[in-house]
Amino acid sequence: MHELLTTKEMAEADRLAVLRGTPSIELMENAGRAVADAVGANFGTIRPVIVIAGPGNNGGDGFVAARLLGERGYSVDLRLLGDISKLRGGAATAAKRYSGPVGPMIAEIPPGAIVVDALFGAGLTRNVDGEAAVAVSAINNSGAHVVAVDLPSGINGDTGAVQGTAIRAAETVTFFRKKPGHVLLPGRIFCGMTTIADIGIPSSVLQDIRPRLALNQPSRWAHLFPVPRVEGHKYSRGHTLVVSGGLSSTGAARLSARGALRAGAGLVTIASPRDALAVNAASNLAVMVREAEGAEGLLSLLSDRRINTVILGPGGGIGPQMRATVMAAVRQDRTMILDADALTSFGEKPNELFTELKNHPESTAILTPHEGEFSRIFSRMSKIPSVKQKLEATQAASHETGSVILLKGADSIIFSPDGRGVISENAPPYLATAGAGDVLAGIIAGLCAQGMPAFEATAAGVWLHGEAASEVGPGLIAEDLPEALRPVYRRLYAELGAVLS
Ligand SMILES: NC(=O)C1=CN([C@@H]2O[C@H](COP(=O)(O)OP(=O)(O)OC[C@H]3O[C@@H](n4cnc5c(N)ncnc54)[C@H](O)[C@@H]3O)[C@@H](O)[C@H]2O)[C@@H](O)CC1
Ligand SMILES: Nc1ncnc2c1ncn2[C@@H]1O[C@H](COP(=O)(O)OP(=O)(O)O)[C@@H](O)[C@H]1O
Ligand SMILES: [K+]
């Protein structure tokens, strides 16, 4: 159930379901019934229902819901955008089966009404304007409980963007699988609570469609999740090196180190400039500290081949020294997490980094920008769309650099250069706190150190990070996150049925 289908893929699912024997009108009847059931689940017949229907199949679902709710004793007022004679296919059939009156677009919503929003769904092609926009604003200003059919009207199913204006729903009933617009912001907020109804599309259609996008759930990466083995030892669980900043900025590296350790790396070392050795060493008993100044210092530590993952950026400082250190690391055939200052340092010269990454395909890079960092390093690449088209931009950046890209936010997006992508929806808002990203870089590195492939490790790391935050709850500070991983791991292992002895 975790695949995400673009609007085009969803139309294909519909087509394949019809080819395999389910008539289109049956899909629409099932969709309309699911919507009527959603109204019935929470509200008795005493509340009037206003169905706002559009000119396409989304409106068709609305006609079915209106008919069924009427049969179940609700007082239903159906309003149609456009002319009933212009309805086509399933929508025309659904309208014929509806015997109640059909009114014009509404400009005011009576108090206490429940609104079924069947104006536009997957077929929204342009900004909402005119009569439709007036209805949207009347609905939003009324405070009515809105049940959206498939998508809140005005939300783009592929991007989650608001096209002109959009209805704010309390709940959204979608069909078969979610679309990216249900999880990406701001779409997710406009959807309210989204439920998925089975309308008779067989899941076997996915074998033909082969969707590349999914929700970031354990089902995507659990098969590659590292489970400690009885015969294992600390060296078989990998060694992560975290490059620290100078005396006044060691906190970030220490947070990353703690994240890597709790994520299960066998060994974690902080590479520290001389002036910060004492503070780094005093802070953490299980983490080792080695002296290393700049690129040369790092190279000398990396002569130890057991170090298999390197974190560069958190608190590391912006400028030529950081650039040189990153470039040196890229040539060393390791897995690197490039975060924060390691990315910002290339803000003026991103191609230097990208060329180096391309020239060293034996190294694996995971770039973990937030939106600001993403814009700084990718906006200069002509082929990369603006960060407003987040999904497309992240995918293009991954493809262009041959690296795993994690675009952090409330709806973190992760892409692999091979085109697979996941979107996360489990991060609570209080996770947005100083240092949370540093811990995340550590968790991802800790998983990579144990041999988990980069894309899956990044997805798993983001998921664990979100779960750990929920485990802590409001009031969270970054230091809490590594410590909260233990109960999350315990639950995950139980779910995976992992045998730990
Ligand atoms: N598996 C599926 O694909 C199924 C789809 N169904 C429904 O079908 C919907 C998709 O149907 P359609 O492809 O007909 O698309 P929609 O009904 O979402 O919208 C398309 C119609 O709206 C018009 N339109 C688009 N943007 C507009 C704007 N900004 N202002 C004014 N008019 C605009 C188009 O000209 C077209 O007439 C889904 O959202 C879902 O509700 C269900 O019936 C069941 C099965
Ligand atoms: N509104 C939000 N809701 C949930 N999580 C968020 C939100 N905004 C940011 N985050 C998460 O918080 C973390 C912040 O990381 P980052 O921006 O690198 O901050 P820092 O550099 O201070 O550690 C990321 O994991 C990001 O996905
Ligand atoms: K809708």
C-alpha cells in the first residue's frame, strides 16, 4: 500500500483495471460509495450535505455519493460547475442515475453543512478561478466539515502545490494508492486526514506500471536493514569518521558521532583540529578522537581502510579548507555524507564538486541539504527545476550528480540516481530544532557503515529520525534523538521478526 502513483500512473491503473474486467462505472460507483461511507461514519442524517461537483470524473464520484447519501436519508444539495449536458462517460452515467435537483455553483455555505468536494481531482490542469474560486473561498470561510474526493480541489496531485486556490478539507478519501500531492506540502495539510479506499483496482496493475515513488516506510528498506549477528564484532559493524569544526563549533560533529554510534556503527571516530581535541575528547566516552587538520589530516586517517564512512559538514566551517577536505574525501573510495557546511562551501562553485563526484564513481556520496542549502548548490545547474518543484528538482539533482540526495523538511524527499524515490511523512514539527540534522547525518552514516546501501540507509535513517522524535515528544532537543533510537529499534526489530541473541 506504500507506492505513490502520479496522476498519469493513476489514470493508467484505471485503464488497466477496466481492461482486466472492471467497468469504469463500477470503479466510480465504488469511489462514490466510499465517500458516502466516510460522511456516514461521522455524521448523522440531521446535517445537510452539499456536494460540489466538477465537470470531470471527480464530479462523477460526487454524483454517486449524492445519490447514495440521498438514499440513506440525508438532505443533499448538489451543485455543478458547468453544464450537465457536457458531462462525458462515467460522469454522464452517474449524473443520469441521480434524480435530485442540480443547482449552479454555490457562493455561500449554510451553517452546519457537510461539504463533499468533488470539484477537481487528478485532472486539475490549470489554476482554479472564476465561479470555482468563489465556491472554494465560500467553503473555506464557512468552517464546514469538508470531505474531499480523491484530492482537495486546487491541489496538484503530482506536486502538492496549490493551483490558484484550494479547498481545505478535514478528510480526503482517495482511491487505490496515494499520490505525491497527498504527502508533499502544502498538499498534505489541505488533505486533512487521508484514507485510501479499495475501489476494485487489482494490485497486479502495479507490475505493469512499476511506480518509482513510494512512502518512506520500512517495507521499502527492511530487507537491507542491518541486524547485528551473533558472530559479529565491532569491526564487522563498520567505522564512521566525523570531521569536527574548530574549538567553537564542535557540537555538531559530536551530535553526528552520537547518532552514528546509536545507529549501530561498530566504531566512531571524531577527526578533530588540534585546538578542539580536549573538548571533543571530554564529551563522549564511546567515541574516539584523533587529531586531523584539513584535507591532509583527513587523508592520513583514511589510510586506515576500516574507516568506511565519513561525515563532512556539520559545524565544519565554510570556505576553501572545507572544499579541499571534501574533494580529498571524494577521491578515497568511501561512503560520504555531505551535509551543511560541506554543501554551502560549494555554493559559488558547485560544478567543482559535481565534476569530482562524477570522476569518482567508486565513492558513494549522500548529499543532505535542507531547502536553503539545496537552492545554494543546485540553482545554478540549468537542468535542475526550482526547489518549488521539489520532487522533480530532487530527482534531477540525484540524476545529475550520481548521488543520493535527501532534501530535508517536513516532507523529506530522497532520490537514488537510478530514479527510485521516497517521501517521508513521519517527522513531527518539533523535530525542526538546531542540531537535528547533524544527528540525522550520523544515523545515516551509522547504517551505511554496517553495509546498508546508500539509498536505503538514507531512507531508513530519515524514518528512524522521525520515529525517534515522536518517541521523545514535544520539548525535544537534538541530544534526545540518538538516545530515543533504542525503543524505535526494538519495535522495528520486532516487526522485522529479527532474532537477536
Ligand atoms: N482510478 C481512477 O483513475 C479513478 C478516477 N476516479 C475519479 O476521476 C478523477 C479524475 O477524473 P478526470 O480525469 O476526469 O479529472 P477531474 O474530474 O479531476 O477534472 C477534469 C475536469 O476538470 C476540468 N478542469 C481542470 N482544471 C480546471 C480548472 N482549474 N478550472 C476549471 N476546470 C478545470 C477539465 O477540463 C475536466 O473537465 C479522480 O480524481 C477520481 O476522483 C474515480 O471515478 C474512480 C477511478
Ligand atoms: N516542519 C518540519 N516538520 C518536521 N520536521 C522538520 C520540519 N522542518 C525541518 N524538519 C526536519 O528537521 C531536521 C532539521 O535539519 P537541518 O535543517 O539540517 O537543521 P540543523 O542544521 O540545525 O541540524 C531535518 O531532519 C528536517 O527534515
Ligand atoms: K476533489
